[in-house]
Amino acid sequence: MINIDENIIDLIPVGIIKGKFSANNHKEVDDFVVLYANHYMESLSGHKKAKLEGNTLKQLYPDSSGSTDDWLKQIRKTVMEKEHKHINQYIDVFNKHLSMDIIGQDDGSF
């Protein structure tokens, strides 16, 4: 992955996160933890950057159970195949239609 100063990434008017999937008690991958979020993600997510980072999607949106399954499956498949995928989809949790580029990394992050 390209290393770019976070101050530069924060200037880009596009939401950017780096995440990694986490497993539940049954060792099923069903959520991801946000490792990094740029400041623009605050307006998209409704959470401050400091709250986004280090928390899982389910911790951030506890009432979203089931509404993110399709989105998570697409991200998970892209990460497992270590590929780049463009997704246009309405995301209930954000109450927005989003255009996303997912890039799977060798370490299982995206």
C-alpha cells in the first residue's frame, strides 16, 4: 500500500477508511474494525474520527444488524480475492447511496 501523509488524505473530499475483518465467537467473519478513517468519513458516518477508529461496524451501528450483510459480503469477497472492486449501493446504515472502491490487501485488510 502507498504510504501517504494522513494530513493530505484528510484534505481529500472523499471518505477513506482502512479496515480489517473480525470474527465472531463462532469464528465466522461478520464484522470489520476501522483501523483508519479520514476526516471526511465523519460527515458520511455521523461519528467523529476518534470514535470510528478502533471500533467495529456493529459497535458503531448496533441497530444495523442484518442491514449490512450484502455490503459486508461484497467487501469480504474482494478482500479474500485481494482484488479491486467498485461498488455502487444504497447503505442503510449511512442512509445514503455510496460509490465505493474496495482494494483487498495481502494482510487481509482493505
